[in-house]
Amino acid sequence: MKDNKVVIVGLHFGHDAGVAVLIDGIPKCNLIRERHNRSKHSFGINVSHIEEALLDAKVKVEDIDIISIASTQGFELVVVDRPNELELKYDENPNKKYLNPIDNSFERRLCGNMIETLYEENRKYDGIKNLFPEYKNIKKEDLGITKSLLDFQSIDFWENDIYLKDLKQIKLQNILTAKEKIQNLFHYPMRITLKGRKIPGVYIQHHIAHAASTFYHCKSDESIILTHDGGIPPGPNSGMIFYGESNKIIPIVPNYLAVGDLYKQVGIYLGFGLFSAAGKLMGLAPYGKPVFFNRNMVGNTYDLRSKGIKNPTNSWLLHCIRSAKSNGYDLDPIGNTKRILEPICVDIAASTQKLFEETLLYTVNCISEMCLNNQITIDTLCYAGGTSLNCPANSLLLKESAFRNIYIPPNCDDSGLSLGVAQYAYHHLLNKPRLKITQKSYLSLPYLGLKNSKNALNKAIKEYENQINIEENIDCEQSAAKDLHENKIIAWFEGPSEIGPRALGHRSLLINPTYPENWARMNELKQREKWRPFAPAVLKEDVDLYFTGLPNESPFMLFTAQVLKNNLPAITHVDGSARVQTVTEETGGLFLILKKLKEISGYSVVLNTSFNGPKEPIIEKPSEAINFLVTTKLDALYLNGKKLTRKTEHS
């Protein structure tokens, strides 16, 4: 294939592991491992998945110029299958022309004990086991295991106690003037052998990979970039502040925020699982009131330490419990998810949400003042990392921060790291010019899953042919709109799946939002908790008819709005909010469904949730979609141009 095209493969081995292929800076595919081994948030890399991604992108191992790898925040780099075909070493790469030299004088520490913990006998680590189900069938000695690089280089002043208010005093111009010295802090050379071929490799720091995943898809050529997740500060492990200009991303300072980890830990304390805690806490918060909010807890690690708060999570929970006791709350429901809607749980959730929002807003306002004090005018904030999935907080930033534009990609969580490291290698390391982000490329970004072949579709249909009816050569969008108008639950499966954790029209379950009972019907179908809310998808051209408080567009379901009318009960949360997806032609068939639904019924809104069963990743393959149809109460499945229904005794 080569034709002088630059081919980069990005790998992320940590939870939400994935493989991305970038050709001349253009994302061609992004395989997320959980969709293929069917276990949520899986870690590790399969050589077979790399082969599938290359085949999908129509390139070969011989075409690869660079393999870039994201640091994992403590997970080993685990090769799940054929470890002799993917060998990883930290060392000078074999082709220096591709990568800038790196100072190797700093102390190199390696870390990672997830596999040891997983295989340790006589103890239960259910959370980790769910991330690596292969432990049941693969011996530890048959895995390829490389420790993770823990540390990267830093700037001297990062060792100081930097309070959020100190961000205003940072001499940003001095940092940018010295960018030639600091632009190589966050990557390290590797020697990588894939299927016998030695390929230049680079190991890239976790948060600059997050930064790349958002900045290189942003329409602005200049941006401040904020990253934050559930990592534990101090240092750059929980998040960073970067400056993005043209094709370069320059680290400014760690943000030292602890609120991401605190938020997750509160969710766990209330009884939610490790990887579902933050999302469920966000959905629970509107049921309560932020009566325990304490502004004294707003700040980063150093702000809190100056107030005597050494363990923010413990201090916050102790404060909430003491306040609750003094006000006569019943504390027994804590940790019992069957009683999750009782006052103590919902008010802790609401108060924690308020704490998160106020901390984030304060952080962003301090960043804005830093720009102002340096006489740098930037109107765009790029944001990524797990905490950027918090839609109410994103909306608060949009409404109240000084930044006019808030850009968050659909793959803002760790599933975006494989694509982020590939983009960082192409633009920052190879110094390739930034690509122009058109409206079409911006809106088409999510749909990078593998293309399903006709053979896979036909094989799946053959497997279930005795259980299904098939309608072909029909107007599927018209039929789907009619089904929705008649209050049926349908699944829509189209083309490549979405990247990121949210269904955006290619792997979606859809239902009419105008019936109150449909909230419960959909939760029952998916076997979720009855209280959990659902999101709407709406034609972008009609969004102002139904919602207020959104940015100009919300194609990735990352902002909340207030519902203007009371006739959409199935997608209206208890506080009158909804997490909205605006739909355009680039979304695919969902756009036409909404157009035709509007013609039939007069409204252009539908409840849209991810196409998956309980505790499962989003469906990836036709066979999984058909199995869902025949094992649930789903009324119809629209599968790449065919309508499928279950056979009954009389059909």
C-alpha cells in the first residue's frame, strides 16, 4: 500500500484498551477491546485485534511507521495472545529520524501489579477479574507482560506546592518561549517487534494522550487543554493543563486535582461498582439536594492540605456523615443500592456533584485568569479524561466559565487513548501539520469501529434463521419511524460502531419519549435500576423547540439542557434536565428516522440509549444484535438495511 503514506498504530493496554490506525493523520479505525471480548473496561492487547484493525484500515504490518503506546496509570502492558509476536522494550528506537531525542538521564521507575493481583489465589478481586476474563483460560506464564513506565520528565517548578490561585501567576510566555526544551518531556523511546518486524516505538504519557485526543479533533488551532480523571495526585497522574497551538501540545503544569478520585470513591461508598460509580452517581444526584456542600472543600490537593485536609475523600465523607447525623438522617441505606433513593444517599450524591462542579469551575476560571494575565486571548477549552463525561459540569463550564467554546470528544475516557497517542506521534513528534477539521469530519468522528462484512451479517442471520423473520428491500428509516410512533422498542444497528462509551446512532436502542412508562420499559429491557435516566436524540435543526441551555451543537451527548415542554417524560430527569444528542446527516440513519418521525407524529425527538444488555459493552457484531432480539422483549431490530423480528408460534 505504502505510497509514502505515514501509518501509525496506537495502542492502549490499560482499562478500556484499544487499537487505533492513523494514516496521514486521518483516523481509519479504532477497535475497543471490550467490544470484542465482551467484558466491560477490559485491559490488555490481542495481536489478533491489531491484525483486525490493520485489515480494516487496508494496511499491513510492513506499512507501519510507528507504534505509539499510552501509559496506563499502573496497569502492565499485557499481550493476551501470541506474546512472541509482540515484544516491547524501553530503549532507543531503531529509526531515530522519526522521533526527537529524549534525555535518558532521569530515573526510570517501572510499575504494575494487576496481573499478580489477578492470579493470586485465595483472594477475590472481582473488579479486576471483570477487566480480564481471560484469566480463566490463559495461564499467567503464557501472557506477555511488560511493566509500565511510571515517571516522565518534569519542569522544576512543578515540585512546588502550587495552589489553584497560583495558576494565575504562571508566566505562560516563559514556558512557551522554552517550548523547544519541554516539548519532549512526555514520551519515551521503545523498541517494538510486531510479527517479526522491528518498528520504531514510543511510550506516551497518559494525560498528554488525553490532550491529543481532544485537541487534534477541535476546530480551533489554539486552545488551553485540561485533562482530569480518577488518578491520584499530586503530580501529573490525575490531570494536566496544556497549551495547544497548531500541531504542538506543550505541558504547562499538573492541575493537582483530587476531586475526580473523590467523586468515584463516593459512588463506591454508596454501593456502586468501581467502573460504574461515577456515571451512576451523576444520574443519582438530581434526586437529592446539595445540603452537605462545603466550599472549604473546593480546591486542588495543595489548597486542601493548607486547610489540614490530607485525605480529601475521607474528609468529605466524614463531613457528610457528621452533618447527616446532626440533622437526623437515617444512615442505614448507605451501601445498599436497593435503598439508593433514600435521603442520605441522594443528598450525598447531590452534594458531591455540587463539589465537583464548583471545583472544576474554579479551576477553569483560574486557568482563564492565567491566560488573561499573560495577555493571551484563547476562547476554546479542550477537555478530556474520565471526568469530562460529567455532563452537568460540562454545561456549567459552558454557561459560567470565561471560555466561549468547550470541546470534548466522544472518546474522552480512556478508550480514546489509543487514538490520542497515534495523533500525538503524527502531529507532535513527526511535526506533521494539523489537519483541517471540517464540520463533516468533526461530526463523523465517532464512527470508527470495525466494518462488519456481508459475510458476518449473512452468517449471523443463518445461525438464527429458525428464530427470526426478515424483511428486506424496505425503507428501514420509514419503518423504524412508524414503529416508534406505534410505541415499539427498536434497535438500530448501522455500519461501524461508535467509539467512546455512549451510543450515538449506530448501536442504539430507541423508543418514543412521549409516553411516561417508556422510561421504565427501557430500564426493564436493559435490566438496569429503575431510577436511572435516559437521554434524547433530536434533530439539530429542532433542538430549540424542546431544549434550552445547550451549546450550538451537542453531537456526542456530553452536555445537559433543560427540557422546555412537559410532553417528553421518558427523557426528562427529575430536575427537568436531559443529556442531549443533536443529530445531523452525518449521524446516519437516525437522522432520517427523526425526519420521518416528524412527518408522521409532529415531533423529532427519540429516547436513545446504548444497544447492550446488563453489564455488557455496546454491541459490536450482527450475531450479538440478533441474539439480543431473540432473548429479550425487543420489538424489532434494524440491521444494516434489514428488519428482523422474532418468530412466534403462528409466524
